[in-house]
Amino acid sequence: MATLTHPTGKIEIAPTVEVRDHDDLARVYTPGVADQVERAAADDSVVPRVTGVGNRIFVVTDGSAILGLGDVGPRAGLPVMEGKSVLFKRLAGIDAWPLPLRSRDIDDLVRTISDVSIGVGAINVEDVAAPRCFELVRRLEEELDVPVFHDDQHGTAIVVLAGLRNALDVVGKDLSEVSVVISGAGAAGSAVARLLLHEGARRIVVCDSEGALHGGRDLDGEKAWLAEHTNRGGLTGDLSDSLQGADVLIGLSAPGIVDEAALRSMNDDPVLFGLANPDPEFDPEVAGGREGAVVATGRSDLPNQINNVLAFPGVVRGMLDAPVRRVDNVVMAAAAHAIASSVETPSREEIVPDVFDDGLVSRVAAAVAGCAHGLSDLTRDRPAPPAR
């Protein structure tokens, strides 16, 4: 049915000026455009004022990790990139265009994205599989003159932190004191762990499909970093073992891997985020039966949908407006605070705002832009990160 409703796709290119006669043609093209070219050649900074560069982005993917469907390739991933572009335009007024790339070679990807980045104000990396995405984003941040936003890392971490802040307020617990278990050590799990560490969380265990990450395992890359900076108690068991006595579960992995017994082994008043798509790590009905629990999923048909659309329109809007050159932990924390504070009175049924909440995008954008200008004090009272 979705295909039938979008027979020619979801987006199009439309002009912002009318061309009705020869005078209009002379203004928008030759000879009138020559003046803009000469000005841009003399001073590159005028380009955003005489073109749409400052409000245009590419949504880049190699198709290797499309939603919950996996490696379907860049061409098959186009419907997702078009949908993302619709949301950028509808919610933040940003002109976004899909850029699917065939190569899986990091050098090729960086070279191509770098070459085309001169025509946009930012790059949104989307659905690139871990661990390649870590190196790709790092290289792009180093080499591009425009900011890079990786929604699978940055967007997920922002929205999880926002929801977690409000959920912990509801159950009367503090981030610096709770025991957090993250199921999933890919792009999302790693970014969430890093941001929570920055925000003062001191007791985090990250699990992959083989169990808790710890120093005794033969790990490299991002997983080695996570093993070094989390799991201070040296837990060595599987996910169920790690959940015993935990206060928070953040699932960013696979459906149905957490059973009722594991949920009941957690502390009183647990916070349960099951964000695997399309089905969460646990049965939401069973999780909701835990007395005092705050339950969130990625589903739109259940309360507390933890959805990246709460973050990416406003964050990228703020990046373009400021401009912000890099999405760091301070920027992400400021965006998370703006999202969390959009819920006036958090409750077990409402820890994040609605994606169509009036003013949400502008609040997030202002928080992000404030970081660039040194105006944001949203994280001033943040606990110090744990000693390393």
C-alpha cells in the first residue's frame, strides 16, 4: 500500500522563484547570474547568501544497515532516504536530497562525500553498518568543511538521553547512581554509552550478542574502547546476568531477547527501553506489568515512542543556522535537554514529547545554535564524567 501511495516517490525539486518571461530568465540565469558568480569567486562566504547551500543537505547511505532490514544495498534503501528527506522539509524546512553510494570502501566514500559537500550546508550519514560507520564519520568530521550528523549515533543518543532523564525523574532516581545495561554495541549502543558517560553515568555495562563487554575479551575498535570505559565491576556473563539488580535497560539490539525472568531480576521501579525495530527486545505488555516500571519502545502505537525524529530536524536546523561545525557531547546534551524539557510534567506514560509538538524543532535548534555561540548553559549543572 505504501508503494501505491507514492508512485513517483515522496520528494521533488521545486524552484523558489518564478520564470514567466525573458526578463525573469535573464535574472535567474544568464546574464544576471554572472554577477553572483563573480561575487562568489571573489568571496566564498557569499555563496550561502546567493544560493540555497545554507539550507540544503545530502542524506548519505551505502545501504548496509537499512532500518531492521540489514544490508539491502543503496538503491533499495532509497525509500528510507526519501522518507527522511520529507521529514527534514516538513518539520524543519530543510531541503534534503538522498545520496545513495555504491562503494563500501572508506577512502572512496570519504572522497565522494567530500567532493559533493561543497554544494550543501551539512551531511547526514544514514544507515551505514558498524563498525565502518565509526571510521567514516570520524574521517568526514576531520576532512569536511561542513558539519556531519550521523543519525544512528547522534540522533539515537540524544533521544535516549532525553527520555532517560525524564524517566529517571519519574521513578526518583539519579543518572549518576543507577546501574545501566545497554543491549547492543553497534553504532547506536556505542553512542548512547559515550553520551551517558559524559553526562555522569558511572555504572554502565554494554552487551553484544556474546555477553558483557569486558577487558578479558579479545576485542578491538569501538568495542575495546567500551570495554575499557564501562563495566567497572568486570561482569562476564550474558545479558540476563547483567540485568540482575540493574535499574535501566536500554535495548538497541534485537527483538525478543529479554524474557520475563530477566525483567523481574532488575531493581524496583526499572526503566525499560526496548528500541529494536520493528519489535522490541521484550514483550511490552509483560514489561508494563512490572510494578513501577517506565516502559518505552520505538513503536508509534505504544506510549513513549523513542524516535529519532524528535532530534534530527531540530539538530540539523540548528547546525545550519549557527553554524555548528561538529556534533559533540555538549551539542547532543543541549539538544537532549531541549527535548526533555518539552514535557512539562513527565509521567510513566509520557517521557518524551510528540513528534508534531509545536515548537519542538525550534527549541532544539536554538539549543544547538546556542552551543556554537557559547550561549547555551543547558548542561552547566551536569555531573562530572567518571574518572578514567
